[in-house]
Amino acid sequence: MVSALIGVVMLTFFTMGSQNAFFMMLTTLSEMAGNGSEVAADFLNGANLPIGETINPPGWMMALSLVQVVINFALTVYVFLFAQWDNR
């Protein structure tokens, strides 16, 4: 059970880390567009994203990660502690 809970925590760090890395790359792309990169500007204009500004993730995205952790944690505890398995 401990290893499953560690897996849930690691999944959380991976999910939130990859989301943050994605938005950091978008911010870098926005800075590139602000410095005159036509390809970056075309991409950001096509996605309706700001040029030359920091792009932050929406609040619901971070909340979604935390909700996912709570669900995984609750299911892990249920499976290992409370589920009745048929032992034949």
C-alpha cells in the first residue's frame, strides 16, 4: 500500500510538473514572438494567445490535478484496506 501511495504522489508531481513545463515553453514562445519571430507570432495568433506576455495556466487546471490526486488516494486506500476480495 505504501508503494501505491508513493505512486499517487509521484503521479501528482509528474502531472503538475509537465503542465508547468508546457506553460513555461508557451511563455518562451511568447517572448520569442515578442522579439520578432514570425513563426512564433503566427502560432500564438492562431491559438489566440498573447504575444510578449507570461502565459499562466488557468486555475481550474491546477485544481483538476489536485482532484485527481484525491480520487487516486481514496481509491488506493479503499482497494488496500476496505475492499472485500473473494478468497477461494
